[in-house]
Amino acid sequence: MGTQEHWTAAQYQEYLRQRAKGGNKYHAVKAQADGRTYDSQSECKRAKELQLLERHGLVRNLREQVPYELIPAGVGEYRKERPVIYKADFVYEVCQPDGTWKWVVEDTKGAKTKEYIIKRKLMLYIHGISVKDRENPKSN
């Protein structure tokens, strides 16, 4: 027979407290840097990397949490529908070897959900933008 895990009363109370708090179902831990809050530690780390690259002139026009409308709001026969929005973690221009600049739309992902994959495909289909996935090494 398999072994069972037994929680102490304190462990169970901590579990209930975390559950009531509405923790992230993918176990991402929010992180803060320079007065900003990021959805995960890997996103925070990437923001710091991009900020450093921007200071050194290798990237420019760095923006965070940039919204793109994928499907506009509408009114159907039975209900009013909200728009479908994709928020890119980072949008910036990167310097190419020939000296030209190229726009990059980047997302830091720990888990690629079905919703994210659909939105990524809609970004390409609707806006002609290919989203660069930056995966969290811990999730692989």
C-alpha cells in the first residue's frame, strides 16, 4: 500500500489560508523590483535584463504590459460581450547586426495554457505579430 501524507493542524490551517488568499494555480510567486510588481520571479528577472540592455543601447522603447485587442467588444442577441485582450509582458526594439531596429513582442511563460496559445495565434493572424516565448527554465 502507498504512503499517505498527514498534515498537522498548523499545516492544514496554512493550506486553508493560502487557498482563501487566491494563490496562483501555477504556483507563480509575484515579485517586486523598482516599485513595480511582476506576475512571476522569471518575469521580474527578464524585466531587469531588458532594462540593462536598454541602458547599454542594445534595446530601445521598452514597454511593459502592452495590451493588444484581439476581438472587439460586441453586442449579440443574448448578451453583451467584452473584448478579448492579449497583454504582452514586454514590447521593445532590438538592434540587428546590420544596424536596423526590429520590434519584438515577448511573453515570459512558466506554463503555456491553451488560452495563451490561442491568443498567441490570434496575434499572428490578426496583427501579423509573432510573439517571442521566453520560457521559465524551472517549468521544463
